[in-house]
Amino acid sequence: MRTDIVGALCPADRTTADLLADLDASESAVYDALANLERRGLLRSADGTWRLTGTGRLVADTIHRQRLIEQLIEGDAEYWERHDASVIPQPFRHRLCELGSYEVVRGTQTDIDRPVREVVTRVESVENCQVVSPVYHREYEAAMPDTPGSRLVVGCDVIDGMIDAGIDDGDRRTFDETAVRVTPVDYALGVSTEWVILTLPQMDGEWPSAKLVSETDEAVAWGSDLFESLWTDATPLGTYLADH
């Protein structure tokens, strides 16, 4: 009931009569909740009208974010149960609800390569994109555009594996225009002006095939901010190779 009252007062101040008419609860429950919220400093009453305090506004924002996260999980509860979102830095994990509407692309028994094809098709369809790749995948490497507006962050394990295997520039694809940096990373990310593709590891530690795809403007902004954060702390490929 306290949550419902805070939510009801978020768009506008309300009288007690308004709250009693709109909330599905007994009068005693509403009065008890109002008294509790006022005692906690979330509400104030003036001339029979209730309004949120500054503290109440902060609580209302928290409740709103919680409900958005609930909606995010409800979009595909199985995905969030089986995949480890804790690998995303906390500030961006708190913003996961900005993904909005999304689709989880999974392989099937008759089309096991569907997630790979989804990524390749989307990457090949844009002139520029930003990609984070913690594992090596030949098809993704081939699809990555080599353009001035594109950037690629590669996981340290990928480069270290190539160094240990004695793979040189003649045996791997090099980029003339796309800037490449290296950093430890446990998730994959693709961002363009049109979409975001997120790949989280499974809870059992296995690298998954399922891809989370969103095309909302908020998701693109979220993915762009996450990429920029990772890019800022990553090491240019040339510097990394020289140090190893």
C-alpha cells in the first residue's frame, strides 16, 4: 500500500479522498500507510492534499527503476536466470532497464547457427559499429567493418592465445581503419546507430550462443556509453603487443 501511494503521488499531488477512491484498499489501510509514510518523511500534507517530499521523490524513482527491471526480466525470465549479468560494471547494470524491448536470439536443433548469423548479418549491414569481443570467432572477425568510424575491443585472452600460438600479422586479419584496443572483458557487445547486441556468459561458466538484441534508442545510448567506458580503459593493440 505504501508503494501504491508513492506511485499515485508521483505524477501529481492528491487529496485523501482521491487516494481512497483510486486505491484498491480499505480506508484504514490507506490511513495507516499515509501516517507511516509521513512519519518516515516521504510525504507531507497541506490543506488536505498530500505531496511527496524530496526523500519521497527519491524513493519514487527507486520504485520506478525496480518496476522497469521487473519488466526487463519478464521479457525473457529464462535468459536472465541462466546468464550472469554481474560481469557488466555496476553503473551499467543499474541501467539495464534502458534496454527496453528486446529479443533473445537462440539456436535451435534445426538452426543451431542462428545467433551467429544474426550477428554477422547485422554487422555486415552497417558501415560503422563498435564491438567488444572476449573470444575469437572467425565469422565475426570477417564481418567486422574496416572503417574510420568503427572500433574493436578484444579480450586479452584472444591476443594472448594468438601470441602463444605464434600467430603473426600474416595469419590474422589486420585493420587499416578500424581502431583496435585490448582489455580483460567477460561479455560481448555490438553497438551501431540502429541496434545493440549483448552476449553474457552463462551462470555455469560456459560461453553461450544466445544473443540479446534491442533496437530502442535508449538501448543504443546504453550500449554506446558502456562501450566508451570500456574503450577509455583499454590498451591500444600496438602498445599491448609491444609489451608482450
